[in-house]
Amino acid sequence: MKKHKIAFVIPGLESGGAERVVSTLANELYNKYEISIITLWDVEPFYHLPKSVKHIKCTKRTLISKNTFQAIKNNLYLLKKLNLIIIENDFNLIIGFTSTANILASIISKKNKIPCIISERSNPNIYTLNRLWRALRYYSYKNVDYLVVQTKTNQSIFKKFTPINKIKIIPNPLSNELIKKKEKLPKKNLILNVGRLDKNKSQDLLIKAFRNVDNKNWQLVFVGDGIEKDNYISLVEKLGIKDQVLFTGNITNVFDYYNTSKIFAFTSKSEGFPNALVEAMYFGLPCISTDCPSGPSEVINDEQNGYLIPVNDQNALELKLTVLINSEKLRIQIGKNAHHTALSYEPKNIISQWEILINKALE
């Protein structure tokens, strides 16, 4: 039987939440569908992809827009290029990821009368678009077959300009590649944070909290990179804890730290979906997370399988860090509960939800 041809459309395939989810979906679905990933930019994949998955690039370089006229020109070029790729490959379904790609995909799908699923990865009240893109989103999202969001919070936001019957909640799956790396290894006195180093992730809050707790023989580890890295390094030096804080940058062996850390701390001001938090819970780490919009409160039951603290509350963070540092028994119990919760995010459970949606769109 001939496989349906599916095209995922996403700006790039660097390290990141949306990119990881697309890569995971491709890895899980390529046996049932003919999968291609179309990136707007020429970026080599950070995550593993099967050889049978085609990677098609709209441009060989990132298009820089210095003014409105240039932005319109660049996006019209991308729209034209994407349209040609869709026609040449005769795709049966387009699946967009992230706002810009979603808008382009929805326009192309309507033009060519191809079913379209789009997936929003962030809270639009936090990550806002300019007026033109907001208008395009408002009109284009009404024409898609389905809009996938990760949380109830985002569903309530997007229903303002997308019919509620088209909005489906499907959380992000864990990566099979990551799951396979889970091992029972000796734990070290490590407090772990995984994510981009930027103001929204608020790692400076964790640095300052770590400085104030009884951290003797403990180390703070940041896995990830970002524009605030130099500022955070300066802060660490200023606080006199340089020897106790490690910045690894973007690495492919994050599982080494998930396996050996004792505590996971997540300090975001907002999330589309807290991928790293669910990963840490799967590895049995007791987690402290800000109760930010959106996601953590849909994953953590406070004081049962983790801790929720108010956004930007350094005192609350210090208190919970102190509790977990001082109680191995509590770390083990909360970690076990966290792992049990995270089992529902294994790929087999999430992919089945995507398959149902894909097959409905293909009908």
C-alpha cells in the first residue's frame, strides 16, 4: 500500500523544544508515512533523523530583514519557494510547527487544497507577533484542519481566533533516544537546570538562590546556551561561586546529568510546554518549578511529585532547595512519583494521539 506523503514545516532544526518534537515525530512515524521535513533555513539537524526522512531546505542562508519592505520581500520569497516544494513533491498533508511556519503552511495548504495541521509551541500572550503577523495568524488559522497545543491554558487563548473544535491538546512526547539512556547510576550532589540561557528562563534566580543556601559540596549545572550566558558567568564570579557552577553549553549527552543529578530546578517566567521538566521527572529527579504559564501545573502536583513555587520567588526557591538538599528520603520518594507521572509522556502514548489526528486530516 502506498504511503501518504507528509511534510513537516519548521524554521530550522537546531536544538530546541519544537525541533526535538518534530524529530521525535519523524522517528516514530516514518514507517507508516513518507516523511519530509521542510526547513525555512539551511540548518543541519541537531537531533537524529532516519535516513529515509528527507530534509528539504527553502533557502541556503538565513534571510535578514532590516526593514518592513525587506521582511515582506523575504517572506514572499519563502512563500513562493515553499509552494514550489509542496507542488513538486505532491504532499498529502502539511504539518506546521511554530507561528511563522504555521502561517506560511496554512496559506500554502489552502492555495493547493491540501489538509493542514499546525502546532503552536508557545504562549501568544508572552511571545507576541507584530501587527502584520497577528493579522495573518488571525485569518489563516481559521482555515486549517487542526491546531495542536500542549496545554489547556494555550487552548483557552487560541480559541479566541480558532474554532474550538479544531484545537487539540497533545503534550510533547519524550524522546525515545533519551529514554534509552536512563540508567541507575550513582548520584552526585548536583542541582541541574536544562534550557536556553535567557531572561525568560530566569537562571539568574537559581544562581542567586544557590548562593544563599547551604551548598557545601554541591554543584550547580546549567545545560544549554543563550544570550545571557556571559551575564550569568559574570554573576557567578561576582557571587564568589565560580568553582561550584558549571555551564556545559549545548550538549548531546544531557542524559549523563539527568542520570547523576539529585535535584532539578526550573525557573521559567513562561513556557509553551516544559520539555526539560518532564524529561527530568522521567529520570526520577525531584523537581522544583515555577508555577508559570503554562505547563508546570499540569505536570506537577505540588508536594506530591515535585514542588511548584511562584514566578520570581527566590525565597520560595531557597526553601525548597534546602528541603531537598537535606532529605535524601524525600528526594527519592518525590523522584519516584515524578517518574510515574512522566510515563504518560512516553512516545508511544503521544504518537498514537498524533496518528489519530493525522488520519482524520487525511480522510
